[in-house]
Amino acid sequence: MMRSIAIVTGATGGIGERFVKKICLMDDIDEVWAVGRNKDKLGSLSAQDPKVVPIEADLAHDGVAVIEDLLSGKKPDIRILVNNAGTGYMGPFEKMEKGSVTDLCKINCSVPAELISLSLSYMHEGARIINISSASSFQPNPYLAMYSASKVYLKNFSRALNVELRSRRITVTAVCPGWVDTGMLPRTKDGKEIRYTGMIDPETVVDKALKDSSKGKDMSVPGFFAKYFRFYSKVTPSNIVMSQWTNSIRKYL
């Protein structure tokens, strides 16, 4: 019998871990393939719920091939694909190492597209694709330039693909939160506390993303700050927004 599955990348912490736990509660999902690099954290997730299938894979290298082999062998019915894995860099682009440039482009842009391409053959009516973009996609962000640009790609790709797949009744949703309270964010810089305006918790992001995708929405914008910033970015010239952003983070660079 064909197993109904969900695939969640970046599953070992923050938003990804919340997605795994929430989706495990769904009656129509038999397995949740939790994809990540940390073997111990994946083991902890699988120990908490028998639905969790841990998949140790490095998406910057051969991780997509690992998932492709599993799909080819098991031929499941993919009900939900969550492209959550991502990486970022804050600082002057000229100081970013070449390897980091390559990895960011691959993980944030190429990998989600490759996984969607692979998964569509195993998706049927009612399937959902959820791509974690960012409120950073609403405007260019100096010193966060590559990350911001990669999230624009993922947002626009998601919205366009949602239209293309409408005839198959497959929904694609771009999730655009602001700052999210995860272990990825540094708390201090040179002894100074870093303040994140409008920070929200991962559960808020995940709950709204699942709700919005179930309604067929092509975007999910959780939290007041992200909603406000989306509107503000539409009505305010980009050079003003970029100047304000740069002034707000200058002391942390």
C-alpha cells in the first residue's frame, strides 16, 4: 500500500522541528521524513514519534540524491513538502568566502527547486508545497544581500508555481516571517545585546503556514511586524528602506 508522507528539510531545530511535530499529529500522514545533517538530533526526533523517519543528508552536497534514491525505491504519496533548510550571511559581501557564496545559492535556491521537481511525480490532488522565504524578500537588504535576494527568488518561484499547479490542485505557499526566535540568531555582538524587532516564535510561523497552505494561499506572512513591513515596503521608496535598515544594523557589523 502506498504510504502517505511529508518531507521536511532542515528538520533538526527551530521552524523545521516544529513542522515535523505538527505534521506528525495529522491523521492522513503515515510518515514524516525528517531531513538534516545532525544524526543525534534526528535520532531524538524519531524517538519522540514513530512516524518520524530520520534522513541524514547534507543538501549542500549529495543530499538531494539521497532523497531521490529513497523516493525511487519507496514510491510514496507525498502530501506535504516543506523546504525549510536554509543558510544566511550578514556582513559585507566582499568578505564572504567563495564556498559560502556557492553553498547559499545551492541550499536557498537550487535545492528547493530540485526537491520540488523530484517530488511532483509523487504528488496528487491536495498535495502541498511550503517554501520558507522571509520578510527580507520584500526589499533589498544591504549586508544581508545574498540571503535577501535568495528569498526573493523563493517567494516569486513559489507564487508562480502555485498558478502553474492549480490545474493539479497542488498548492505552493511562500512563508515570509520576520525575525524568528531560533538558535540560529546570535544574541550578542561584542558584548552588546542584539535587538530583533517583532521577533516571533517558530510555532506561530508553522501554525499559520499550515493553515494558509490548507486554504490554497500562495503567501503566508506571520506576525504583525512582517505584515507591517510588507505594506511599508510597498509604499516607501527602496532607497529609504535600505538606508533605514543599514542604520539599524550598522553597530552589529
